[in-house]
Amino acid sequence: MGQRKSGHVTLLDIASASGFSVSTVSIVLSEAPLSLNVAATTRAHIRTIAQQLGYHPDAYARSLRRRSTQTIGILAFDLSDPFCIPIMRGIQEGVNAAGYLPLLMDAQTQRKLFDSYLHMILERRAEGVIVIASWVFEETNLLGDIRKNNVPILIVGRDLVARGISSILVDNEAGGALATRHLAELGHRNIAVIRGPQEMCDSEPRWTGIRKVAAQCGMHLDERLVLELPGLAGPASGFEGGVRFAKQMLATGCHFTAVLAFDDLTALGVVRGLAESGLRVPEDCSVMGFDDVLPAEVATPAMTTIRQPLREMGLEAAERVLQAIRSVPGKAEKARLHKTNPELVVRMSTAPPSRTIATKKPKRRART
Amino acid sequence: MGQRKSGHVTLLDIASASGFSVSTVSIVLSEAPLSLNVAATTRAHIRTIAQQLGYHPDAYARSLRRRSTQTIGILAFDLSDPFCIPIMRGIQEGVNAAGYLPLLMDAQTQRKLFDSYLHMILERRAEGVIVIASWVFEETNLLGDIRKNNVPILIVGRDLVARGISSILVDNEAGGALATRHLAELGHRNIAVIRGPQEMCDSEPRWTGIRKVAAQCGMHLDERLVLELPGLAGPASGFEGGVRFAKQMLATGCHFTAVLAFDDLTALGVVRGLAESGLRVPEDCSVMGFDDVLPAEVATPAMTTIRQPLREMGLEAAERVLQAIRSVPGKAEKARLHKTNPELVVRMSTAPPSRTIATKKPKRRART
DNA sequence: AACACCGGTTCAAACGTTTGAATCAATATA
DNA sequence: TATATTGATTCAAACGTTTGAACCGGTGTT
């Protein structure tokens, strides 16, 4: 079954083909310090043979012997969330630069897969682990094992400092504030808000930011227009939620000129819901998202949103674990929280409020 | 530097803690056939100790000895392309079911990274490789090395059968035909087409399918309305291309009632371009995409498109390499091409042609 | 009493590398 | 001439597993 038996070329093959010992071949091909002592002709000879045999060192044997794998595990809770990709790329950039190899896994929102991949990461002796948990993420008891084997771990997208794990996430309160201030400056006074699910740590601070600025600007937050996404379903469900809530808001008959959605997908759902009720964005109602993922950018009208510096967060994450790895003996430094700065991206989905009320009768026939 | 030295628990640790030999411990923990011979009390004892020490077998040592890594390399040319995700998931599903571990890598459209990751895959002794090459993909000479080490390889999203590599991709001609027929049935007679870049193997057959059905249905394909995306830029550039081409089409003054875009992102670009010229979709002009990725689904109006059975393609890919792995001794079976069936997904971006000409003067002010 | 058998356990070699120490011939130093 | 130095190469042990073969004390068969 194991197909290496027949397959791969080893040092021994090259040794016998070249007439030198395995040691010499190893020294040459791995460019060990000792290779300076090896005759230039020998070096060349060995290299040629290796080349033409298509030799690639066996990472398993090498790591076993060297007692180092140069590997960082990246475990994404849901890689289909566009949110993950830039983070992941930032991480890659960081670890590659340090000569580390990222070991990428996608738990597909399944707790079972998450655990099993965490196992894998441990068994593969990753020297550090970065978890990307964009959505609801139940903690696993494996985190204990990780610590027991003292592998540095870090999480981005969730605050687990309380559990002793360094975390990186956007400053949600600032983000919520930024969004609200943008609407206020456009002249909106009556806004609807779709909050994130309770299970997500982003939800609360974002809401706080919104409330503070709203109060400060004299905006009205009608509680009938403050809805909350359910937590159980996956990230894609944000869209459905947006559609449903938009209609629900209109049904209340309350006056509003803008909707602040929890994230971009929800915002896109709101746009759809409004459209199905015959309302246009931004003419009849402004809509804002959060995150700045691809679908928000390519939608028409392009979505005004709050960008998370995802790539930078990934980079930061990489640097943090690498640093933790380098200083292992000094044992775990205290878990720290790192907040990054969100940024307002103004596009086409927001505009000054129109004189017409959002709940007035549809002007065009609804599209189903 | 290598932090395992201090870190991980080994069989030896458990052996000395339990008083049994390393062999016995290994036999128990790896559930080898011999473990039936081990006294039940011994088994329990060893297991408990392993548990409480947080033991995880070292995949490196194990694979080295077993001469099998149970690993499949997945190399995506650009994981930020939403197209890749479902394929990747299909693959995962397939390999997981067979007890294999996917080794996922993202080349980020960079040739250099692609090569270096292919190296990694070889060094990590993946027993098979699946390449997901959604976009332009220059072949690398490393493919030779892969064969030299006789690792089965397969590519999805590109036809490399000519180079002796089994390939899986959608039946593009059928897809093009499907799209065209849909527009014909709605009553469109004058359509504009945005072809894919020449470098992509999807472009030509898709165009063939379009031409055949167009001829068959008596549709007019004005050559001034047939444009071609440039090939050098990345997938994200499809959007820009769509925006630009939409305006270009309008500028020709030619009559058209629908646009058939190469892929969903391009189609979204077209929608934007039309909107910026004051035209609505689908009232003033229908637009179709291809692929059925997330942004197409959550846009408003939702995009009518041709779905590729991506997940199934991934699954198929997994099964194919696994089968190839199982039958190594029988040497490489002939490289085969597998075409999957596309499917029409009718949403809101297409409608019967309006009586007004697409090129008539804008009705609303343009949005910039 | 000699033998085979069996349950339970351990020996020892192997997987493909790396690397500190050893070897050995040749040259330089005392 | 004996001794150190150097340059080029090899020895051999080790990394943490797995596993075929060996061991060993006991019971059952003849």
C-alpha cells in the first residue's frame, strides 16, 4: 500500500550511484557547514546525479532527525467564508518569510473535523498553531493537549484571552462607531440595525460602538428596528437573515432611512429584501456592511462597508507565533489581545436620506 | 530552535511511566493486530497513562517506518477564487473518507510559490497530487519530477491530457450552448458576448457552444459585440473587464438585448458598467454569468448563470487519484479527460427583451 | 518425560536523514 | 624523524516508530 517503497529516490541511491558515502551525499545536498570541506568536484558530481535522479529529500526522515519540522498549522473554521482568505494569505506571507511551511486545514464549520484536524496538527508536530475562527466557534478540549505539548497557539477573529490564548481581532467598537458616524454625517437620523448573533464576540462591542455614536449624534434607535441574527446557522445564512429582516423592518411601519448590517453578506441580503419590496439602494434607503469581502465590492451598487485589515491581521498573527516559537524556553508569555483598526470604505450603497419615507408604498412592482 | 526536543511526549515516556517496553506500548496505542494478545489490564493501563500525558504519535516517525504517509497534496493556483472552494471541499470529502489527509496549499497565482509548494508536496511524500488551476496556469517542469517519483497527479479546471495528465473539467461547449439556448428561449436575438482569454482552455469550447446554438436559433452575433478578456491579469480582473466592455458595447451603438459574460465576476462587472450608464438589469438588458460562485448568488438582481458541479468534480478527482494510488504497480494508466455536465441556474438577471433598445438614452442619471 | 502450543511480552532491526567524532593520507612544523 | 595540522571522507548513533522474530513460563497432549 505505502507507495514509497517502490517510488522515491533516497540518499542511498545517490550514494551508490556516485561511489561516495551516504554521509558525504547528505552533507553536500543539505548544504551543511561541513560541505565547505568537500571537494568541489565531488560536490558537483553528487549534485548532478541527484538532479538527474530527481531526488527530493524526505521531509519525514529529515524532520525526525533534526527534531524540527519548520511547520505552522493554520486551522480555518470555515474557509468558504471570504473573510478567511486574506487572513490566511497574510499568515502565509509571514511564515514563508521565516522559512516555515504553512499546513492549511479547513474545518468546514464541523466541530468533528475541527478536532480531527487539530489532532493532525499535533501529530505532524507543527511548531505553532493559528486558528482562524470567523464564525461561532465552540472551544474544544484539545486546546488542553496543545498546551500540554507546549505548542504556541493563537487565534484570530475571536477573543480567547480569558482562556489564556493570544487573540487578534478588529476593534469592533471602533468599527461600529465609524459606520454610525458615516451615516450620521450623511444626515441619517433614523437607522435600523441588524446585530450579530450573541455567540459571536464581535456582536456586542460593535453594538456598543453604534450606540455610543448614535447617542452622541442624536440619532434615534427604535428598538423595533434593532434585530439580531440567529447564531446557530453558518455564515452564509447572514444573507438569508438580511433578506428576512429587511422585510420585517418594513412591516413594522417604522420610519428609517438606513440599515446598518452586521456584515457584508447580511447587508447584501438587506439590499435584496428591499429590492423585493420595490425599494432601491441608496435612493430609498442606505445600507452598510462590515468586513469588506469580495461580494460587497462587486455588487451593484457597490457596498459601503467597514474594512477589516485582514491581511495585516494574518501577518501579525504569523509574527506573533513565530516569536513565541523562538522563545519557547522562556515558557508561555502572557496571552495578549491585539486589536486592529477598521477603516471606512465609502462606496455607492449609502447616500443622504431621501425625503420619502422608507416604508412608503413600493414604486415599482416587486421582484420575486 | 527545534522545539520538539523539550516538548512532545514519546512512546519511551509512556514505556518508562508504565513499566512496559516501548514495543508493547506501541502495539497497544497503534492498535496493531498483535494488541489482541496483550492483556486487557495492560492495555487499559497503558491507555490511561498515554491519555494523561497527552500523547500524540509522531506522524513523522510513524510514516517513516510505515513507509506510507496517507497524504494527498492539494495545490490550488489561487484559493481566493471562489471557484476553488467547493472543488477543494469535494476533494477533502473524498480523501477523508478514504482515511487520507489533505495537504492544502495556495499558490496565490505566483509561479514561484507554485513551484516551491510542489517541492514541498514531493518532500512530504504525498502519495498523490491534485492541482486546481482555475485560471491561467503555466506548466512547470516540476511535473517531470513528479512523474519521476511516480506520484499520481491529476488536474481539475484545465485540460492537460496532452501532457499525459488526467484532467477534470466542465463540458464548456455544453455550458455555452445551455446559456445561449436560455437567452434564445426568452426571445433574445441580438446578444453580446464576452469571451474568456485565449490562454484559458475554457474559452474556446464555450464560444463554440455559443456559436452553434446561436446559428441554430437564428441569433445574430455581431462581431463588434464579441469581445475578449485579456489573459495576463488575475481572475479578479474579470470584473474590471466586464465594466469596461459593457461601456464599450454601448459605445458601438449596436443593438443588443443581452450580454453573455465569460464568468460570474465578469457578468457582475457588466451589470455595474450598465448601471453606470443608467441601464437596469434585467429590464433594459439581460446578463448571464458562468460558474455560479457566491457573489453571483448574493447580488441583486441574483445572477442567472451556468453552474459547474464543482463539488462533484472535486470528489471525482479524489476518487481518481486514490484509485491510481491503489494500483501503483500497474504503472500509470492512460491519462483521461473527464467532462462534467453544467447546469442552467435561472435567477433574476435575465428576462425577455424589452421593446426599448439597450442603447437608447439613459433614463436615470448615471451612478459613478 | 518429551513435546508442541499459547498468551503475553520484549528484542532488534529498519525507515531516510543528520552530525559529532573518527579515520586516513598528505603536507607543514618542530 | 616524530608530531601536529589540514583536507576529504566515512563511521556510527540517533530521531520515534513499527513489526517479524524470539523469548519465556505455563498448560495440554502424547
